[in-house]
Amino acid sequence: MTFSTITTAGAGTMGSQVAWQMAFHGKRVTVYDAIPAGLEKGKAFHRQYAEHFVAERGATRAQVDETVSRLTYTTDLAAAVSEADLISESVPESMAIKESFWREASRHAPARTVFTTNTSTCRRARWRASSTGRRSFSPSTSPSACGTPT
């Protein structure tokens, strides 16, 4: 399976880094955040990454410009996931927020879409099956509840 159209959910520290790396490596990325200020924060991170990649990682200005051209931003979840091959979720570590996100994303994403999460403390098996109606390929390895590390 090839992933060419990616949606990253959450434009904070983790989500913005995932989005930048995927766009830098040639993927079309839609950055989704439910909060407009969150999208602005993600754009600010991307401006910082652009300068860092030129100054510290040897990227050319053309590479950075191409990366930026592959990034789009929206607060419209249905539009964000409607053509996604892959969704990389990095929303806040709250079971209620994650379940709501996955329930809504599942309603609008194509059947082919692969769902991933960057959660560090939420038990994925519990919410993935109940919220997405899709089969889980990554069973939980942690008995913890969301927000309670083991």
C-alpha cells in the first residue's frame, strides 16, 4: 500500500513534526486541528522547521518551498480526511477527545484509510474498536487508561 495523501490531526508539537516530515518526504499533507489557534501554532512550527532544515540539516530553499507547498491546513474534519490514505492522530491525551475525533474521522474517511495514533498513555484497543468500527492492527500493550502511564 502506498500513502500519498496524509492527514495529521493535531497541530501541536507532535502533530506538526509528523506533518512536516511527511511533507518534506514528498507526501501531500492536510494538517487538521479543531481550534484555529492550534492551526496557527502548527504554521508557526512549520516556519521554524523550514529555517532549521536550511540552517542545520542542509536542505535547500527549493526543498523547503516544495515542502510548504505540500502542506494545507483546515479546521474542517470532514474535508481533512475525505481523501486520506493515512491519518496520523496527535490530539490531546484525553479519552473523550480521542474517541470523538476517531468517531467523526471514521464517518468521513474512505474505507481504505489507515488510522494511526501517537498516543503515549491511552489504551488504544479500547477506543479504536468502539470509536472507528475498524479492525485494529496494533493491540494495546498497556493496561493503563488515558492519561495514566503504567
